[in-house]
Amino acid sequence: MRLHLRSVVGVAFVLVLFIILAYQAQNLHDESQIRIKRNQEKEKRTKSTHNANRIHTVDQPMDESLLNNVKQIAKPVPLRAPQTEETPEHKPLQETEIATATPRQESEEQNVEQTTKSWDFMLEKYQAFQPADEIEFPTKEGPPRIPHIIHQAWHNELVISNFSKYINTFTKHNPKWEYRFWTHESGRRLIAERHPYLLEKFDNFPMMDVKKIDFIKYVAIYEFGGLYSDIDVKNLRPLDIATTKYACILPTEPFEHTAFMFQQPVVINVGIFMCRPKHPFFKLVLQTLNSTEIKAHPLRTTGSLYLTNMYSAYNNITFEDMQKPKVDNDTNTPYFYKGTRPVEHDDSIYIPNSQYFLDTIDHIMLIDFQNETMPVYCKKLRQLHDLDNLLMMSKYTIRGCTEYHRRELIRKNKKFTFTRHYWYHMWTMDDGWIFSLPKLHIREIVPYYNTY
């Protein structure tokens, strides 16, 4: 009898151990599949061409001056697909080879020696996008101007389990903040109640269209204020000090993205931002959302290029104005011109240095070149080591490479960084594949979450 009992216990133990190992293996498999899928989607995005975004008037009344700004300023921005050129890699000379180096090898050695001089030259010649000093986020004592509410959204309440580790970081570092989770269902209720003029357009989007999430995030921030974050963003430290000085904070995309993909001075991101409720900027955003084309590319219609155009219209600045130097010199905000409204005004928008919220470069832009990770666009620049060849590259590409070089240390330290974006690009993935991934109910991740 005892022998039989021991056998049963032994079999049960083996079964439990097998289940645990299988679960861990499945998690590793799922994460690797996500990374593989992201890499497969890289070529699809880089080869795509997109229709221009058109701005129309909408049924909801709009301030005439803002509407005129939208018509004049919110012009389509050319979406540049990454372009790379394959160049044979130079093999570094070995010590035993230098004494008998051929003329070609001697030339290569001289080029390698010139690399440092080349970078010094470019750092001096080409304007930086922003200061590279490591300093704390600008703040002041007093009550928060931005409510302590965290907003996140997904298509439904079943979240891909791999993202739970990122969601948990926001509740861990901000335990006193309210956490609100939005789905297509709860977001639709909010839109129907507060902004019914957007409902028809919202309903016409396909079920898994990322534009639905964009509609929800803009309406939620306008109505309630707080911080919105995508679910593939990790929170690294408490957010309280970011809420007391400014009424609205819009981080930019990393400036390498701006330079390499879009060839322009700045692109406002849509993955993380914070604002007071009823801010007039988001009122303008909502009043122009009805112009969204159902089948147009999300970047232009509700995403980062759209929000950048709205930012320009709201501040009455043109693309050419952005080339001018900034006038807000009290903080380490980026160097581009942002208009003349004081940054602490209740209706202003503060653009922070990218070190605080969005300083991680999208993995699709990075390569491992001679044991050094760098943007693929900078590989040719490093190989040529010939300043005359800089004429073959655009000004923004060179500025992007020097920006990357300037910020290597600050990115490594992350001393004052609030958040890190992992750039999963789930909106580009196949719907069936997303449905096949393991899920967790949001209640299992944040038991005290609020919904609408």
C-alpha cells in the first residue's frame, strides 16, 4: 500500500514538473514568435507607399482660426521608406599584416584612423536635434496639473500575456494612480455619449484596425486627462514629477526616426503622452478625426504624422518655421521652433527632450556592424570614412547618424528615463496570428482596473 502511494505521488510530481516546463517553453516560444513576426513585417513596411492624408471640415463646430491653420499647414508629409545600400565590409588590419600591407590596405588603415576625425567634424558641422545633457525632468512643487490617471487600451479585455510585464510596471511605480483600461466596447460607449459625431467613422473601421484605438485614446485624454501609454511600453520610475509643471506633454519620436524615415525636423509620437482634461489641442484633434479615410495608412490618418500636422496647425507654425531655432531656452527641450506661447501656459504643449519618454530606437533600424550596434542608415557612413561622400547623403540622414552618436551614453545610462518603448508594431500583424497568442484577462494583471 505504501509503495503504491509513493508511486502515485511520484507520478503526480513528474506531471506537475512537466506542466511547469511546458508552460515556460510555451512562453519562450510565444515571445520568439512575436520577434520573428516583427522582423517579417519590416520589409512590408519599408516597401509600402501611402496615400496622402486629407483634412476636411466636420459636422462638429470648430474655431475658424484653427480650421484655417489646419487647411494651410496640415499638408501631407512624405513617408520615406528606409533605403540601404550594401557595401562590402572592411576587415580591420591585424598587427602581423601592417608591416607588409598593400597600398589598398594602407588606404583602409588611413580611413579607419580618420573615422574619429570624421565624427568630430560632423558633430561640429551638423546641427543637433536636441541637447544631450543628462538632467532631471523640469518640474516644480505644487499640485498636479495633469490628473494621476493611467489610460491603456486594447481591442478587448484579453491582453497578450507577454505584455503583462510591461503593464505591471505602471501600477508598480505609480500605486496611487488610477488605472483605466479601454476596449473597443467601452471606448465606443464613451464616444457615443460624449462625441457622437465620431461614432459612424469609428464603427466603419475593421474590427482590429489600430485607428479604433487611436480614436479611443484621444477621446479619453480629452475627457479625463492623465497619461496614455501603449501596452508595449515599460515604465521605469514614478511619473509624479512630470505632472506638476506643464499642462500637456507630447513626446516626439526618437529623432533618428524623424531623420531616417521621414526626413523632417520632428514627428510627434502617439504611443505615450499626457495632458490635462479638455485641452484645446485635443479638441482640435477630435474635431478633425472625421476626415479620417477608412482605408488610408494609420500614420497619416490618426497616427504620428497626423498628430504632427495637428501640432503645427494648433501652434500656427509651418514646416519652414520648424527649421528656425527655438525660443524656449529655459529647458532642454528639442531645438526646433515651437511658436511663441509660453510653455507653462494652460493651453500650451511642452515637447520634452527624448531622454525622458521615448529614447529607444525601433529595432528595425538597427544592425550589428563590426560588433557595434548602429542604425542601418549609418553603416555606409562608417564604411566610407570620406567626408566628400557626405554629399551623397541627405542632410537629415547625416544629422540622424550624428544624433545617434551624441546620445550613446545617455541612452546607456537611462538615469532620468520614465518609459521605454519596445516597438512591437502589433497593428501591422496578421489578425489570426494575434488571436492565436496566449492571453490574460486584464483583471489578472491589474485587479483594481476601472472601465467605462
